[in-house]
Amino acid sequence: MRVLAAMSGGVDSAVAAARARDAGHDVTGVHLALARNPQTFRTGARGCCTLEDSRDARRAADVIGIPFYVWDMAEEFHDSVVDDFVNEYAAGRTPNPCLRCNEKIKFAAVLDRAVALGFDAVVTGHHARLGADGLLRRSVDLAKDQSYVLAVLTRAQLDRAIFPLGDSTKERVRAEAAERGLAVADKPDSHDICFIADGDTRGFLESRLGSAPGDIVDGRTGERLGTHNGAYGFTVGQRKGLDLRVPAADGRPRYVLSITPVTNTVTVGPREDLEVDVVTADRPIWHGPAESVTCEVQLRAHGEVVPAAVAVSPDALVATLASPMRGVAAGQAIVAYRPDPEGDIVLGSATITAGSRVSSHA
Amino acid sequence: MTGGRPKLEAMAYLDHAATTPMLPAALDAYVAAARELGNPSSLHAAGRGARRLVEESRERIAAALGARPSEVIFTGGGTEADNLAVKGIFWARRDADQRLRRVVASAVEHHAVLDAVDWLGRHEGADTALQPVDAAGRVDPEAFAELVRAHGAEIAVVSVQWANNEVGTVQPVAELAALAAAAGIPFHTDAVQAVGQVPVDFAASGAAALTLTGHKVGGPVGVGALLLGRDVTCTPLLHGGGQERDVRSGTLDTPGVVAFATAVEAAVAGRDEHVSRVAALRDDLVERVCAAIPDAIYNGDPADRLPGNAHFSFPGCEGDALLLLLDAQGIYCSTGSACSAGVAQPSHVLLAMGADDPRARSSLRFSLGHDSTKADVDALLAALPGAVERARRAGAWKTPR
């Protein structure tokens, strides 16, 4: 096949491209320039798309022996991922920009362009398995598994995706990079949000959305406990950074329970009030066999899984959890998995709209 | 096809405006000189031997281009020569007269000039003004005369290229230089693309300074020259041994200089034959491209342009998509200037000529040179229609989803 390898300049995508070449594919490497004003150098594990990353990707392509180009996707990325990120926070939700980038950039804008230019598929260095059976599964390296941020892909997108790393641990990938003479073998993993280079998400949102002071109120009593500079700076389940002047009566920590953009209010309460056991979600992408299934669901990136009964319709997904979960934020994805010894299988995903507590507290 | 160095016989190299293959004579001269020992500034026999090679080269370049040997300042290439001329003449003139703070360049200059001008504006308090061009990319002498009449007493230096690197348009250099000279303003011209392609005579041009470089004329990369009139004062960029007329420091690259001179001499001596042969190939290319892709836009001046240059916009295509598709078939061309990250930017030259952003992004340059053949043009025409069709299908990717 003629395949396009998206090469970030990191170790994973370099090894993925090399494996695709070894598998006999005709591979072309492409580095996506996503930043409008790229910085020259990477700072630690943060940021991406620096000129250094572009050079690292180019040098990896040289070593692998494949052609290499840089594609300017800065406008698409800004419109589909960065603006979406800001808008979602402004709406009181908690977006996952990596998921959105896979959905709108890597397996949409890039894939569409690649197909139009005569390529058959896009290769990435994601840690997930996608075998001959067409099923998307977790990586063997559960700590590095990225199936959660790939579960948004449709059947058509998955049919044109190749993930060569799913059967390997990150440690093995690094060792292989060194064996292949790839200089990125010991490059630090990237963390955090690539377009917020200093890691200060709240500062980034404030610079985009401005300061919008509002109240922090107690979810049970309605009492005003303090103020904030913008409800967008908070995420459901957050404990730190509330800066409340009035201590809780019982002295226990309080958590963000919900964000209400209309009134610019952040509602807080004790940990148990975070618990939800029914999760509703919209925009489902469903690969599972039935409209109703018992499976496991994951409610945030790197979050734990919980058994659930999931009902899917064309427009919505409702999951009834076997035990309550905390920190369920609107805007995050709910991903359904079927446990499997060959790697848990992704049944589908949807975007969380609400969580509620149906059963009584224990 | 791999990322490694491609085999020459397997490709159609249509990117001579980027760099030319070295002439065998220049390569031989380089290797022979590189075997010799000696710093041209040393006083012993070895040094004198190297110095002799350098000075002979200087004389050969001067003779080929209508300059005096003392007017040839060797540099590390075209970018350095452009920076030296623009910044050096600005500094010298402003230091002599504080009223001389204005720098004028055409809007279609190479970035080696544009960015130097921009730097002077941001760091040296220069007033910078870019002269607009017409739809063919040419500076209007009448508008330039008007500028000189209005601001001549403030202009420190003017820089207008001899011929454009992207669309190949040849500027009315002698006319512009005469207007500048009449007002006592030093006129610099970047002739990197012009030498060996059109007649270039430094003395006859009336220019105060002229840039040329080795690798566009079949010589090596990394060596070039600024022809600098003997009466033009210029403050150095590089300080050190003052090897080149105290205007440029650094040990001279003897083999590079010898190969450079060999290439310049050959390019100038063979120009008439080269022009008639390459222009005929180029005309054939243009005719066939326009026949195969009827809506292709032939950019630049249809007549008054560099003989090897063919520059098109292909509506509905992204230039970098076309480049990728042609590259995969062993056909090498260019979208214009690439930035350091390799991201294709819309050409400032096309934009200055009045093209809109999509047209600027849809452009591709084919540039022929001394080793180009009909087989190269045939190979391009065999691949281009399919590539354009495919790139058009991919063109929709920029539309909002």
C-alpha cells in the first residue's frame, strides 16, 4: 500500500513509520505544522511542532529512508481543535483536544488529503491495536494505551488507519528506535496539551476568554462561598485552586460539582456529591453489535473502567454504571470496551452531556 | 524512491533556480585547488600560490562581468553579499549623513534583501519602503523616478533585483540605476539569477553594487561575490582580518573561488548558445503545459523573462501537493521560497503581482539549466496532467468542514 506516516518528531511515530516500511508499504513521512508561530525549541516535555520537532522528524525519515514533507495544518488545527477547546470550556464542558485532533485533523483533514493524493492509509504512532479483524483494541502497554482518544474514529476512518505499535510496550519501542539508529530514541514523552506550551491551561483560557468573575456556591445550601475569575477555569471533580475563604462545616475538602456558564457559577460540595451512576452522552460512534450491551466504560483519559449497561440509539448513549464514579465531566468521552484477552475491544464512544445519581447513597 | 540522494539519470531536474549541477570544469578546478595547500593571506610561497589562484579568479570574474578586479568582493554566497550591500551601504551613508535613513527595495526581492531591509527598519531606525510591481512583477521606472524626486535626499540605498528568482521577470535595471545615480543614490542589484542568463555588465549597468553567487551558474554552493564600485563606501558585516578590501573578513575559500570563477566564465562565455537552447526548451514546455492544462496561468512577463524560467498557477491545486506528486515520479520543481520548517508559504512575489492567496498557493516553478534536455520536458508533461487532476481532488481539503 501507499501509506502516509504522520511524524511528530517523537519516538513513537518514527518507529511506526519504520515498521510500516518494513511491512512492505510504500511510506511517505509528513510532519504536521500545527502551530501558527512555532517556537524554535521544545521545552521539556511540553509543546509540539517546534522547528526542532520538524527537524527530528526529517532526520528520522532520512534514517528510515522515506520521502518527507511538512504539511501546514495550522489553520485547520486552530479552527477544529484550539477554538473548539476554548469554546467547550466557555460552555462549561471539559474537552479532550487529543481526541478532537484525531477526529478532525489526523484522520480527517490529513487522511482526506492523503487519500485524494493517492495514498491508501495513514500510519500513526498511537499505542492501540487495530488488527486484521478491524477491531480497535487497547495497547499491550496499558499505561500508554491511547484507544480512548481513538474511539471517536468511525468505521471509515479506522479502515484507513494503521497503528503499528499496539503490540509493543513503550519500552520496547524506545529500544527498537535505538536499534534502528533513530536519534529520537531517548526523546522525552510529550505530556499536557501541545498548544499550551507553558502548561498553564487556566492562563491560556483567561487570555482567550478574558476575566469573568463569578460566584462559587455550595451545592447543598446554595451559600456563596467565594468568587472565581472565570468558570471556564474549572473542571468537574477539581479540588485544588478553589481558594475558598469559608471552610466547610465538617472540615472536609470540597470539589467542583458542576459549572453553569449561564450564571457563571461554579458549584462545589463534598466528594460523595460527585458520584454519578448514570451517564448520558451524545454523538455516539458505535461499532458494537447491539443497541444494548453490558460492557465496561471509561469516562476520561487514563481513567479507571467500570462495568455498565449501555444503551445506544443513533443520537444518544446512556450508560448505567454498576458502581458510582466521580469526576464525570461533560465534554469528555465515554468509551465502551468489551474485555478480551487479546486486548479490550472498543465498542464505541460518545460525548458526555451529563451524569446523575439515580441510586441512593450507600 | 527514498529519502536519500536520487540517481541523476532517473530524474527530471527542473529546479535550476534553486541550485544548478556543478559544471565538470568547475568541479575539476575545485578538486585541483583543494589539493593545494596555502592560505591566500600567508606570505610564503604556499600562501602566494593560493593568493595567485584567488587573484586570477577575481580577474576572470571581473572580466566576465564588466567590473574591475578591485570591485570583486568574495563572500560566502548571495545572501551574505545582499546583506553586505543593503546593510553596509546603509550604515556607511547614514553615518556620513544622518538624514539618509530611507531604504528602498522592490516588493519582489529575495528574502536575503527583504529581511535585511526589514531588520534595518526594526533595529536601525531605517524608514523602509517597498516599491510595488505590476502584474508581471516589474518595477515601474516612472513611479521610481517619482519616489526619488520626493525622497531622494533621504534615501541611503536602493535595492532592485536584476531578475526575479520565482517568476523570472527581468527588471529595467539600467533605467532604475540611472535614476538613482542622477540623485547620487547607490543602487544595488541582486543578479544571482541573471548572470549567465541575460547580459550582465556591471560598469554599463550603472549599479553601485551587484550580487552574484556560484551555485546558480554551475559553481559550488557557499561562495559568491559582491561587485562593489570603488567609490562606494560600505561598512563591514564581518570583522576580522579585513581580507577583502577591508569590507569582508574571513579566510578566502580558494578552491571555492577558483571553481566559482570557472563557472562564471563558462556561463558568460556560453550564454548566447545557452539562451537560445534553453529558451527553446522552455517555450516548448510552456506551450505543452498550456495545451495540456488549459486553465493554467503562466505567471510573469511572457517575453522579458529569464530563458530557463517557467512559472504557473494551477487553479484549484495546492503547489505543495503537486510537488509531492511530481517528486514521487522523479520530477523535481519548486513552489517558491520555503521557510526553515519546510512549510510552503504563499509566495510574496505572486502576492505583490496582485495574485490572491489561492493563486499564490497554487503555483509551481519549473526552471531549466545547462543540463536540461527535451527528455526532462517530456517527463514533466507525462506526469503533470495526472498530478494536476489529482491535486485538484485534494484541493478541497482546505475548505472548512
